[in-house]
Amino acid sequence: MSATPPPSVPGPDGRRTYDRRPRGPRKVRDGCKPRILKDREPATVLGAAWLDRLRGPGDVEEHAAGVEYARLGQVAQIELQRGAVIAQVQGTMSRPYAVRIDVPMLADSAWSALVQRLSHEAIHSARLLSAAASAELHEAIADVEVELVPAVTEAIGFACNCRRPKPCRHVAAAAFLVADRLETEPALLFTLRGMPFDELLDRLRHERQMHTQGVVTAHADPLIPQTQEAARPLESCLEDFWKVGRELDESPEHPGTHHGLYPGLHPGGAKHVPHALLRRLGPSPLKGKFPIAGLLASIYDEVSKQAKAMRDRAEGIGNGPRDGADGEAV
């Protein structure tokens, strides 16, 4: 039994020509397919709002073709970045089309307002941390004047190297896959708006710590002064390592902050340099959410504060105020 020939149409000279172009998009091996929206529309607040926002300016039939592309697995690659969706969508041509959706990023002032507002109540941070559903995430920011899904007044950019009007079916396919991911990962909208979710959580934790524990816990990482002289090798000063040496007595200026704690140190000397040892050591090579040198500086400050408080209490219940060198109470 012979195969059915491809459809043909009469040419200008009366001869019949055959259309050998593929009837549909070329198949993609291991293409990206929706996991949740296999046969339905988005059900969550943010997923539905995202798809409605991107569906608005386009042709209905073209958008439907894009949804079908997505469900067939025609999206070869897709990546969500700060302010953009980058994708490769296979159509009828031999090479996939390069697709880009540019999402307006929020201004720094908007992020600061969002962090300030959410950090004042622990319930907001808890909702963000446990936001498995977009309704919880939407509720957490409902009272803040920040829209995760771009508003109609914000311009979204569409780019594709096909010849169809934009947004085309290839853009619609990429947008539909983003909506599918938002069904289970609504926090991805933070990345699209300019700040990855982990970075936002770090800022919230830091701001909450400032509210509850004060600025002492928010030290920057001490740095080595640029004019610091190179230290002598440890091997060359082992014998004198634990000795004070004559340099202290010969020093013309002494930190005034130790007056009353150590003899021989007077006010009016050189300006005290806080955390001099940490500055000399420089930034720690250990990585973490907070710099270890900054945490140590916070601990040193707190220990010093408590030690001074203990000293003041001891002086208050002792034999009365001590007389300083100038005859005044210190």
C-alpha cells in the first residue's frame, strides 16, 4: 500500500507543486513540559495573574498555540533570571527560536519599603518561609504597595527571532511554563522582579535582628587598613612573643579609652581603633550568611559592654567614688 502523497497546489505554469514543509513543530527530545498545568489553567493567585498579564496584549489563537507548544514539550530550554525569562522554543524551523521576556524590576526604594514593612511582624516572615501556596505569599504582601506581578502600567518586553507579531506563540509557550512553576514556587516572582528569594530572606532576617537586638549585631566585616605595616614573621619573634617590650613605654600616645582600667594610660592620647586585632587579621575566608569577623566584633562589643556594667556596679557598692589624679571623682 503506497503512502499518501503530501498535499499539492497548482503552480503558475499549471504544474502541481508539493508542500514538503512539516505540518507541525519539529519534535524536541527531552523538552520542558508543564508539571502541574498539563490539562488545566493556573489555579493559584499569582500564577493566574501572571498568565493573564502576558495573555492580555496578544492574539488569543496565537496564545493558545503557545500553550499547546508548552504542553507538547517544544521548549528546549528555559531560565529565570533577575528581570528576565530566557528560553529556546522549537518551532517548524530547523533551529529553535530565541525567546526573551523582560520583566520590569522593582526599584531599590520599593524593596526597602517591602523589607521594612514585612520585618516588623514575624508572621510575615513565617508566611514567606513556608509559602508553598501563592495565596499565603500574596497575603503576606497584600498590605504593602508592591505588586509582584507587573501591573498593566508597567511595560513587559517580548523578543523572539521569528517573524510573527509579538507576543508570539513561542513567547506564550515560555510564559506558560513560568506560570506552571509559579503554581508550586510562587517565590520565583521575587527573582523576576529583581531580588532572588534567598536574598530577600537574608535581608528580612537582618532587619528583624536589628529590630530585636540592636545595631550591635549588624557589624560590617572589619577590613585591614591600607596603611598597615607588614608584620614580622612569627619565627623571628618567638622569644619575645609574650614580652611587653619597650615599644609600649616609648609610645608617645596611648588610647584614652582605657583610662581607669590600666595604669599609665591617660586620656588625650591617640584615638582608639576599635577591633584592631580583627582589622589586622582581615576578612575571614569562611563563608556564611554573616561575616565571622563581624560576629566576633559584635561579641567583643557585648562583652566589653557587660564588663563595664559590672565594673560600674562594683564601684557603686564599694567604698564610694575613687579620686582621680586631678582630685575629681572618676
